[in-house]
Amino acid sequence: MSSSKYRTHSIAEIGLGLVGQSVTVAGWVDRRRDLGGMTFLDLRDHSGLLQVMVDDPKLVGDIRAEYVVQITGTVAERPDSQKSDNMVTGDVELDATKVTVLATSKQLPFQVSSIVENKGENNLPGEDVRLKYRFLDLRRPAMQKRLSLRAKMMWAARESLHKMDFEEVETPDLIKSTPEGARDFVVPSRLHPGSWYALPQSPQLLKQLLMVSGVERYYQFARCFRDEDFRADRQPEFTQLDLEMSYVGQEDVMKVGEQIIHDVWKACGYEVKTPIARISWKDAMDKYGSDKPDLRFGNQLVEMTDYFKNTPFRLFQQDYVGAVLYSGGAALHRRQFDEWQDWAKQRGAKGLAYAVFKDGEISGPVAKHLSDAEREGLAAKVGAHDGDAVFFSAGDRESSQLLLGMVRREIARRQGLLDPKKFAFVWVVDFPLFKRTDDPNDDHVQVGHSAWSPMHHPFTMPREDWIDTFDKDPEHAMSNAYDIVCNGLEMGGGSERIHRTDIQNRVLNVLGIGQQEAQEKFGFLLDAFQYGAPPHAGMAFGWDRASAIMAGTDSIRDVIAFPKTHAGTDLLTGAPAPISAAQRAETGVDEKPEDEQAQDSAEK
Ligand code: ASP
């Protein structure tokens, strides 16, 4: 029961069971219609909509959309012909006897009425307007549903973790830098002019410290802050469901992760089958051209490197040649293939070679460069039938595969195969421990100073068979790390951690992080490891991403109450904003550290 100072019921509670009774409800005027001396108001609260009938014009006055009103009236059954499935309260209406305006509303910058919204979110103004008036945007029932869904997911996750004996521990936001591969946001210290806090890129080091502290099963809905460049659908601050466990390995953490996914999806009405499928990082790249493959559909990449081993076509004389099938693609016009070229160029490729299979012939720009034998076997090799097309990419293995992976997903999108109500989970496992620092496909900030960067973060444990040799062959060394992927999006990931100082030092050595630098940056963790650190492992879910996947929206901004724009600005509050000279002086942002040495080493 939602009775309170202002109402006897919330709207969704008004139904046939209350016919003939007097009730008081409160909410926004969703819409007003005046019909032959009568006024109909649709009243909206968080729970739903109710039709209110007012037959005395004096009662309604000049009430307009989005006024907040309190209405007392008698519940009446609607005639059968007027019952509506569109409202939770579609069988009844309220015959108003008293209408009180609790708050008026200015003319709206855009309509938030659920009736308008039913026509689709396409009718909304641009996102800038929605973000500036976020409080109105959130009032829309679709956004209310998304917030509720996210809350339900958080609740289900907490319940799941609670059942598995996890304890929520909060870690601080004002800390020392965490090397997760992004730039830090920093906060000046007024009491220590010239010194700065960093906001955590994740609680990684702190949760590892908690393991050394004896918390065996930690979790936290944690705020993380990463100062990254513009990239689609990222936020400078975001939420992780972060967890860490002692005396466990990869399998144990994955089991916990699966249980959480199972329970969260179940709470939202979906059955996720466990164990969740697994794929190695290499297979994911080879077959799907992505380390976060979308498995809602098939259409694996076909490696053609051997096939074109002796090709006369110069463009295909490369380390790697791959292909992806476009079933039905032969129907595309020349102009559409040209558009695909532009599409690929926007993604950093030089172009997108293709061949078309039509009427028993192979056409397209590639065809005439191939040998007869290559042309003959092509359809069978790529699995094409008459009416299909195929795209190729040739060059260095990883970049070419990544391009084909994007093509594969774009084809699926155009074929309507990206069903948002279908959830294809997969664990990606068997990651390399390191990646090349100069990897053109990576936008992370360099953690160390060598040719090698951590694939996950510097605290990831090498796989058992690499413990002795990882530093001799960083290119091939493997780790005990895992990512959870859903519908082509990375939803989370984690690893077994290094709990031995000797291994940690060797990893730092490969990364080109010297003893002194390590000591300055995270000496507190290395020191702690010298006092008996239990083996531990963990993971984190990107909670904004998980919520967006569940809500079936492409944008994490849709599941964050007050998100920032692509450019990191908050259009509602106007952050970031300049500060006054007095504030600058007080916070000490312009101060240099007193200790010159500290300054020098900070610059190293
Ligand atoms: N700290 C990692 C991240 O933020 C997750 C983990 O390894 O637990 O991506």
C-alpha cells in the first residue's frame, strides 16, 4: 500500500476492486483533453497512468500538462467499449470530486507525456536537450522503466552475492593512482599544496589489499573514473560490480560470475543456461574477428591466407587474408558497395575488397586479379552460393581480423540479426599476458616504459605453464584472465592475481617499470604482499553496460540517471566549469610540491 500524506493509493493500485470507493491519488497531468464540457486528465505517477474524469470546469481551471495535482474521486468501472489495454488501470477511471494543484509547470521544452512517447523515442528532441532537462527526460515512462530495471538488477546481484557469502566493503575515492591503462582524474589537496589525489580507475589495488587483510569474499558497486579520449559509449565515471576472492582460481571466479549473471537475468525474466560457453581469445579473433564476439549469429570468418599463398593478386600477398560472407549480398548495387568502402575507411581501413557471385559468375573488383584456379574454388572455400557476396581483408593479422569482425557484425545488423531480447553470453579465455605497446588497435595509456604492455593490468597472474618463462618470451606468454562477453559487448572481466612479490617484480620488469617507480606508484601493495598474501582472483562487471544490454539499448547513457556527453560535459549542471581565483589559491592547484625530488620523480 502506498498511502501517505498526499494519497491513499498509487496509481497502479487503482482497479476494479476499488469500484465505488473514494480514493486520493497524486501525480503529473500526462495530458488534458476537453470534450463537450467534460475534462479528461490522464494522471501519471511512477507506477502508471489513470484516466480522471472531471465534469465541473471550476475544478480543473487552467491545469496543464506536467502540473502536479492531487485528486480525490470515486473509482468507476469503464463501459466495456472504453476499456483500454494501454494503461495498467484500463478497466477503471476516476470521477473527480476534488482537484488540488500541488505544483505548476512552465511550458515544457519537450513533451514527456506517455502518449507522445508511445509513438517511439524517435520523436524526442536531440540528446543535448534531453540531457539539459534530464529531470524531465527521466520522467518519461521509458526512462523510469530503465532506472527500475537497473535497480532490480542491482538488488538481484546483491542478493546473489549475499547468498554466496560475499560482503560489501567500500573503498575510498581519493587515492593514489591505479594503473589500469587510462589517464587519472586528479584532485588537488588543499592541506598538502602541490600534492594530488587520484580518483580510482577501479578499486583493483584496494580489493587486493582487502584479500591480504583477510576479507575472503569482497564485492562492491564501485565508482570508477577514467580520463579517456572520446570513444563511442564510454563515460568518464562509471559503475562496476567489483569482486575479489581469496584461495580461488579462474574456475571459481567464473562460477561465481555465472551465478550472478544467472540470478540477475532471472530476476528480469530470462533464463540463462550455465555453464556459459567459452572461447579462447585466439579462436575469437580467428573466427569472429573480435575479442568480444557477438554469438547471436554465426557467419564465421574464413581464413584465406593459404588459399591465396601463390596468388598473382598483389593486394592479397600478405601475412593474412580473410573473408566474410554476405549472404544475399549480390543484390547490392554498385553504389552500395561504394558506401561499404566509405564505411570501412571511416574505421581506419584502406578499403574493402569484395567479390559477387551472380548467375554462375564471379564479379567485383577482386575477380579479375585472381588466377583461374582461385576463382574456381572461391565459392566453395567461403561457402558462397549464387546471390551472395564476400568481403576480404588482407594485411597484418590482427587489424585485418578486426576489420572483418566489424564487417561481420554490420552485415548482421543490416540483416536484422541483432535481436536485443536474445542474450548470447560467452567467456573469452586464454588471453596473452602482454600486448605490444605500439599496437595500433589499442588506445590505452602506456603503463610502463617497454615494448610490452599488460593485456589486462599489471597484477594479472601468468598461466601456470608460463610462470618460469613469461619474461623470456613475453610475446607468447599466456595469462589466467577471462572476459565475459554478451552480444558482442565486453560486460566484464577479471583474472587470477599475482600474490608473490618475485613474480610481480618480474612482470613489472617486462613492462619496464623499475623498482623505484613501482615503489612510488604502488609500493603499498608490494609491501603488503610481503606479509603473507593469500592467492586470490576476481573480476568486475561493467554495470552500465550490463544494464544497457538488459534494457536492449545501445547507449549506456540510457541507463545512467545523470550521464555526461561524449565530450565529458554535464549539460544539466554545467560541469566541468572554471573555478575562481580564490578557489585556485585555496585548493593549491597551482602549487609545486615543496620537495623538488618528489616533483622530479613524479615527472619520470
Ligand atoms: N580491475 C579490473 C577492471 O577494472 C577488473 C578486475 O580485474 O577485477 O577492468
